[in-house]
Amino acid sequence: MSSYFPPRLALVLAGALAVACSPTPAAERAQAQTAPAVETQGLDAQQIATVVEQARALPNLHALIIARDGEVLAEHRLRGPGLDQPVNIKSASKTVLSALVGVAIDRGVLTGPDQKIAPLLAGDLPSGGDPRLQEIEVGHLLSMQAGLGRTSGQYYGAWVTSPNWVRHALARPFDDEPGGRMIYSTGTSHLMSAALSEAAGASTHSMARDWLAEPLGVSIPPWLRDPQGVYFGGNDMMMSPRDLLRFGELYRLGGEIDGVRILPEAWITESWTPRTRSPWSGHDYGYGWFTKQAGGHDVRFAWGYGGQMLFVVPSLDLTVVMISDPSPRPREESHVRELHALLDNGVIPAAVAGAGAQPSP
């Protein structure tokens, strides 16, 4: 991935931004909901000003958008692509994939989280493979509990240069039982994309376009596919910062937005239910969503490498997007701690101070 170095834009604390690009549905929405002064809408202006200054000091942070109760109150392109330009959301793709699975279950394309995936991927199962492959369920793929050895980290290169990504992931030795501990592996998510495509008889991109993008009024352009044509499950999906915010709003609102039911509310509850825990970050994990608490409030978040973050804080009606350089040099994630700090120590206190909000029970 390349880095971007356009001129830094002036920071704006109130009102709508003038966007230096052709109007898009996302831009028209932003223009239609021009906000009055920040402090009148439930965010403490002084605290948010501090958040923005701290954000601007992070060289890898490209964009910051803060919305409360559906109103965009702070929207800043700090550097990099425009706010309506699709960018690589990295592993936040796993969260979008989880949404597609929820729609697929609702439409009867999949039977539920307990559906076994082996029959859907029978053509790629290794001959004489481990019998535990027959026990892996849809839910195991979404929660990173398939038990299969990782294809991420030091194993990533061998996986993505293999002639068949699905077969390679299925041939990995088991490191735990299906349903056991969290083994974070993008290959596991790719198996979900392949199984979903097989069940639907359609590409993952076409489902993302028809089931999510069009009803939401956002854009999800085609992204990387494996040698067999299966769209990469769990990485390299493209969404603009404003469109990612719109996706987060869908979850904050319980799956219905602008009077249109897109996602079953029960699926959101299922997705936000902790099922395992990351051995690296310590955060709980559901179906494609990490969970934590900050300031006594439950936080649900999607997380992509380098700092592609979508935070939803239901008790405060907050949806926050932070987009970063997807290929930081050196390759490290320390930047992500600062992004969490912006939310935990800045945005959430600003929302509490601005509205006298109470923590989650």
C-alpha cells in the first residue's frame, strides 16, 4: 500500500466541511445535516478541540469522524485520501463480512451460526484431513474459534502466495478444538467468504453491494480475490470514512436505518455477545466485533491493521471512525493505543460532559 501526502486541511469544530471532490450520496448526507455549535449537541467543545489537536499530532492518522445520535459533530480529514474516497479498511472487513452472514441467515441462505461449513467447502477439504474439519461451524469462523492454525502473522506470506487459499487454510494443523480459544487468522475469515459464496451462488462482493451498500446508500467497490475468484474474506475491503460511519450507524440503530430494515436486530445482539478473548489485546470478541468498556460504557469496535477503527458506544449514541495509514512503516501497532486513548480519554468524556450521560448499568 502507498502512503498519501496531500496538504493538511484546516480543522473545523462546528458546521459542515466543504469537501474538495464531486458530490456523492455520503457528501450530500453530510451537507444535509449541517450541525450547529458542538456544545449544543451533547459534546463538550473544549474537550473535542483537545481530541482533534491530539489526533492531528498522530502522523499516521488520516481521518477522524465523530457522530452523536446520527449527527456528525466533528469531521476532519487530517491528511491522506478524502472522506468520500474508499480506502482499505484492512481487518475491519471481518466486521462487514459478519453483517453479510447475518443477512444470509435472515434470508435463509445459511441456516444459522451452528451450520457446519464442511459440506459447503467439500471440494477443497484435504484428502484424509483431520476429522475435526467436520465440526467447524459458521459461528466458529466468525469468532475465530475454528481451531485451525493461523494464516496470519508469520504464516501470512505462505498462505496468500499459495495456489488455493481455501485449501491451504483447511490444511492447516489444528491448534485447538473447534469452539476453543481464539486463534486470530484471516484464513478463517476467508473460509467464511468462500462458504457464503458457495451457499448463495454469488460472489461476496455482489452480496456486499446488494445487501448492504445499496440499501445503506454507500459504496463498496470490488476488492482483492484469491486465485479461484473468491473475494478476500477478512481483509482489503474498501470503504470511505463516511461510508464506514454509516455502516456503524446501522449497528447503533439496531439494524434499521432511514426506515429500512437491513440487518436483524437479533444478529447485532449475537455479534456483540463476547464469545472469546484476544490473547494479544485482552479484548473480548464476538462475531467480527471486539468489545471493551471505557468510562463505564460498553464499546463495540471493528479493528483493521494500522488503525482502521470503527467505534460504537450505544449508551452515549456515539459512532466514531478513525482511518489511518494502512501500511505503517515500521510495521507496528503502537499507534492503535493512541487511538483508543482518543476515544477513552477524550471523546467519551466529552460526550458525558456534554449531556450528563450515565455509565452503562
